Amino acid sequence: MGCKGVYFVHHPRTGGTYLSSSLRDQGVGVHGGHNARQWNAKDGYVVLTIIRNPIDRLCSYLTYARGLRKQQGYFSKESGWTDLDSILRPDSFELCNAMVNRLTKHGSVQEAIDNLSLFDAVGLYDRYDEFLSGLGRSFGFSIDQGCGDRNSSGPLDLSDAQRSWLMDHNQKDQSIYEYLSSHEPKPKRCRCSKRGSTILQGAKGIFDYAMHRDRPIQDVVNRRRAICRGCEHAIPCVGKVGRYCRCGKCGCLLKAKTAIKGQTCPAGKW
């Protein structure tokens, strides 16, 4: 695989437990989890997440949590609940835009979308098997598909008022879900086929760049970088206004890619 492991921003009830277990069974180190926050500082890891329709996800979460509560007394913060109304509170992290809040510092939808475009692989739960297949093609993971019981928790009957509460308090999560469902490949719903090829096949080129080998003349580098700065696929550097750090088409670092003699633009611009 050519990387340190996987850093997984795991939103509960998105099929992540099955995915993590499958990867660990292959000897792949899986880091992150439900409390993952520092994904943008995980150089050398394959960074991924799975997004699900927020209402479906929360219905599954509440059913699962209630079952654990009855059996083992889990979720102690909510241990006194006897019905759904008693836990539908705006101070509950998991019940109020949890996906956006895991992906951002400031809780904005646009920030979440921008951050997702930097992930190596972003899957939709609705296309779970397709996502697993993409991970296999790009990173060499072997994950069995068709596991239909990955998040079976039984039905959850919601009243109109309860469903309305969940919808009102998860509008941001709904926005990123709808965006990912209708915009392909921006942000990259499954970037793995592109960024993965960079990790697997581009190691020699990055090494040559670091060792100052096989560089094109500076005029060529400058021309390439000027084209990249004006390209619609260029991704801005975090916290650096007017600077662009990564190609949104292939996932490469622009500074390195433009300075490697054998590299080409994935959009055919140079």
C-alpha cells in the first residue's frame, strides 16, 4: 500500500465498524474513529470517511443506542431516558450535525465540503459496495462486499414531531449529504482512484523531487505553476490566502508535481 495506515473519520452507523475490522484483519493499522479530529495532519496515511443520509443514520444510531442502554447501560449521559423525547436535546453532539462538526473547526457547510475535497477517499453509505471496490482498486485493500447486515438495528418509529426535530437540528449534515449525492466528483466522493494512484505510482517522482533529481528547467516549472494557479481544480492552501497547494483532479501537491520532469497535468493543460 505504501503508506503508514488508514486514518478513518468514523461517523457512527455508516458501516465503519465492518470496514475497520476488515482492514485490521489484513494487518492495516486503522486510526481515528468516532472522536477523530486531526485528520488534516495525518501525512502518510490514507484518510477516509463515509457519509450517510443524516436522518437514516440517526434512526439507526438511536435504535442501536436504546438497545445498548437496555442491555448494558451504555451512553451514560443519556442513561435516564425512557423515550425518545427525553434525549432529543440540542446539547447532544451525535444528534445535532455531528458529521459536519467532526469535519470542521467552525461548523460551516462550506468548510466541511472544502475539507472533504482533501480526503483520499470519501464514500456514500448509499453506494457502500462501490466505495469498498474503489478502495480495493486504489489501495490494494481486499474487502468483502455485499454484507447487508452491517448496520441492521431494526426499525425505529418516529412521530412527526420527532422526525421534524431531527431534520431541524441536522440541516448542515443534510446539506453535505445532498451535495455529495449530486456533485461528482466535486468534492471527490471517492478520490481513491486518483489520489491512490499518486500514492502507489508516484513515490519515485516525489523522491526525485526531494533529492533534486530529474528536474525540468525553471521556466517550465514556472509556466506549469501559473497554469495550476488559474485552474478550476486547484485547491487553496489552508490558512494561506491566494496560494494553492493541491490539485483537486489527481490529489498531488502542486509544488512537487510541477517540478517533476515526467509529470503531466491530469486535465491535459500542460
